[in-house]
Amino acid sequence: MENIEILGLVAATLTTGAFVPQVYKTLINKSVKDISLSMYTVLLMRLLLWIVYGFYINSLPIIAANIITATLSVLIVITKIEYK
């Protein structure tokens, strides 16, 4: 694996990890009043485009980070809809 791929994986891990506290807090507290559904909808569209791009350029960091972040974002959206 090239050094630039390792750099990408570290960046992807940090970026994706930033979503974990929000998901944890939302699921534990079941409080979604301050969560913007429209922001998460746009975020999901952005993540899907990054996933397609990642496959196009064959970049594991881009693919993995965006799939994981999209999964976390879907959890937030489901929770927002469920506890609205």
C-alpha cells in the first residue's frame, strides 16, 4: 500500500469517526429535535456521490469512509423519522 493511501485511510478514519459521537448521543438519548433532516438528506446524497467516485478511481479510503459515514447517517435519519 502506498503512503498516500495510508494518509487517505487516516483522514477517512478521522472524518468518519467524527460522526460516531453524534450517532451514539442520538441513539442513547432518543432526542432528535436539533437534528436537521434536510441536512442529513443532502449529506447522504453527497456521500453516495463520493462512493460512486471512489469506485470509479478505485480508492479504498474514499469508498470505505463514505460507506461507513453513510451507514451512520442513515441511522440518524431513521432515528429522526422514528422519534420525530
